[in-house]
Amino acid sequence: MQVIIQKLSEVEDYKAAVLQYADDIMTTLLGVFNSRNNSVHEEAMLAVGAFTYACGRQFSKYLAAFYPFLKMGLMNHAEWQVRGPLI
């Protein structure tokens, strides 16, 4: 999903389609975060990153719903993807 959103958002005509379905896309991604399958959470987080870029400032309307999942991901220090570089 990440790659699809990235590719579509590179072309202005297609970016409009991403924005047209933005509510459905975010609802689906939030549903993934609500699942208990942790292996898909990383992929969903990457897709949200691409989606955020595609939406720009319009992403702010989804921030309240997404914030708990972002916070949970940042607090999960056991995952290597969350930790900063080792010095």
C-alpha cells in the first residue's frame, strides 16, 4: 500500500484520487493498527508515512485518531525500527 500511495501521489491527477479516497484509506489503515497481528503494523506505519506525504496539511484531520498508534509505536523500545542509532 505504501508503494501504491507513493506512486499515485507523484502525479497530480492521481494524487487527487488519493485525496478523494483519503477517508477510506485512513479508516483501513487504522483498522490494521487495531488488529492483533503485529507483523502488519510496521507495513501500515510505512503506508501512513506515504499517506501523510500525499495528504500534506490535510492529514491533520486524521491525527487525533492516529496519534495513539504513533505513541504506542514510539514507546515500543524493544523494536529495532523504533530505536535511534547506537553510538
